[in-house]
Amino acid sequence: MLIYEHPANHHMSPVAILDKEIVKAASFQTKLFELCTQCGARFGIGYFGASKEDIGPAEEMDELPGKLIEILAKDHRHQRDHKGFIELDYR
């Protein structure tokens, strides 16, 4: 069984995890959910081991669903399956 773990020495980066994979994600804090507009796949968006103090500004959280939707749409355009774990901090 695959367990998703966030490296302790890595900074807090937002990620999206496929809904059915969230139970395998140790210390993942889900902040919101987003659906793929084409296939209905549900993803939890959040951070590993984050407390409210560790989470970025509200503006960043507002941008994350849009970033995820772009990634999911690109998957469909390229006819590939969605990953179960998607890093959203691509600046």
C-alpha cells in the first residue's frame, strides 16, 4: 500500500490528492475539494502537516482550485489519466 508523506525538510506546498487516495496521505490537512469538470473526479486540496498558522494567505488558497482545474483539463486534452497526487505550487 502506497502512503503519501510530505518530506519533513520541505516547505509547505499546496497539493491536490484524488479523493480515494486521501486516506493514504499521512498528516494531510484538506482545506477544500474540487471536481474535474469533465469526468467528475474529486480532489482534496490542502497541505501536509499544516496548521492554520502554516497555511499561506487566503489569496493563495483562492487560486489553487483554478490551478488544479487547468492541470486536469490538460490531462483530458492529452488523453491521459489524472495523477493521484498533484503538486500545485508551480510558480
